[in-house]
Amino acid sequence: MNSFGKGASIDAAGIDCTKVNDNGTVRNLVAEMEALEKPESMSVCDAVCILPVYQYGSYKQGDSAMAPSALIDLILANADDKGLFGSLTYGCDTQTTAQAILALLPYQSFHSGAAAAIKKAESALLSMENEDGSFAYSAQYREANLDATANVVAALEVLGYNCASDSRLTTSNGSTPLGYLTSVADKDLTGYLDASSYNESATSAVVLMAFEAHEGARQADGAYSVYTLKQITKEVEGANPDPNPDPEPKSDAKPLAQTGDDAATAAAAAIALCALASGAVAVRRVRRSRTLA
């Protein structure tokens, strides 16, 4: 279901997902996404990507779309005892957990259980950090996972962590999550050809998302998301309301700029520029848990 991941990421790049030019054919990816939604086959991996399409974009739900409350309930039902989200059959993972945090945040003030789930997921993620600053994909596969680490960085920055210097994320040898992301880049800082088993452009794009979350938080002088975080109006029982009742708030964040002698930030900026120049667009990868199952 690549349309889900593509929809969220190209929207962040300033493209209207209802009017995407695909080699001369105009496609409505939101409508295509909704046509694929089947409650009986919907997975949490799908739900964490679908929900942000309505949260952070300007898209109204079609008649066939699952209600936000149903998507939230599905996400909350797929957390393990530790607070990680994912497949309760094959194992939960840090990547889905990070995406679930971003998806649930705007709903936590009124949806029962969302705030507690986010807090528990936060603790679970912190416990999964490796000594080199990376994050494991799951408890079963504890080695460093680049894609998972990038997603976790984006989520933790939204929760108020500085992934380059926070003492809560600095290991005994001085490693940090952002330091890990910069240390495994290609020598010319053009991407992550050797550091990821996935498509290089896709991996570079998700790392770019993590760098943007970090830089944005520094410029905003506080928690910052690559998405526009806003409060969602409570859903009316039995209705399908406009999920975006208020005009999109304007961001006070300034354009990304190099901050001087911070080595991690300098490397991040170089990689970000290379990723943007290559037109990298994030796509949803096949979950490692499914590949190894």
C-alpha cells in the first residue's frame, strides 16, 4: 500500500495529493487510499500512515473513509505490554511506534488512552537505544536499524528531546541518535548506500525528515514536528465531520540554516541538501518483521 506513505511525504514536499501528475495522468491519491481501506484487513502499519493524511493536510474525508476514531482505536489496540506498536503476531517495532506517536499526538487531549499510550511508547523507545546511539528495530533484532532510528528521532524531537545532546539519549561512550545518523552516511554525504538494506533514496528521505525535525526544534526553541501539529476537533458521534476545521496555522520556524561549528548539524545540512537535489521521496518499505517472519 505504497500510496499511504507516498501521500504523506509528497504532501510535506508541497504537492497536492489530490492532483498528482503521474507521467501526464492526474491522480487523486487520497481517493485511491480511501478506496483501499478495508476495516477487516487494515493493519496498524497502514493506520499510522493514513491518520496523518487528515491530521496534517487539508484533505476532507470521503464517504468511504474510515473515521479517525476507528483508526485511533485500531492503533491503540496494537500495542504490546511494553508500549511498542506493531504486529502483535510477528512482534512490535520501534519504527511503527514512532509513527504511532506522531499520528496520535493531536488526539491525546480528548481520546481516552491516547496520552497514556504515547507516554508508554516514549519509555519503550528510550529503552531500545543501542550503545552507538542507534535504535534497534525490535527486541528480537537488536542491531542498529537506520530507518527505525530516523523515525524515532523525528518522534522524540516532537516530544521535546534534543537528539544531538540530550543526556537522556547520550550513551556511556558519548554517542547520540543524531550522531549515529550522520556517522553512517556515505563519505561524500550524498546518502546512505552502504548503511541501509532498503532503497537508498527512500532511506535518505526518512533521515532527512529526522534532520528537519531536529533543526526545526532548534529554530523554534522547543518541540517541533515535520508535520504541522494542531488540535483536532472532537469527532461528532455518527457524523463524518471536516477533520480540519481551522485554517492551517502558519509556522514561525525560519528556513533551515547551518549553525556553525556543530559537526553533527553541519553534516546533517549537507546530507539534506543532497537528498533534496536528488528529488528523494519517501516510500513505505516492507516491514522487516514481515520479511524475516
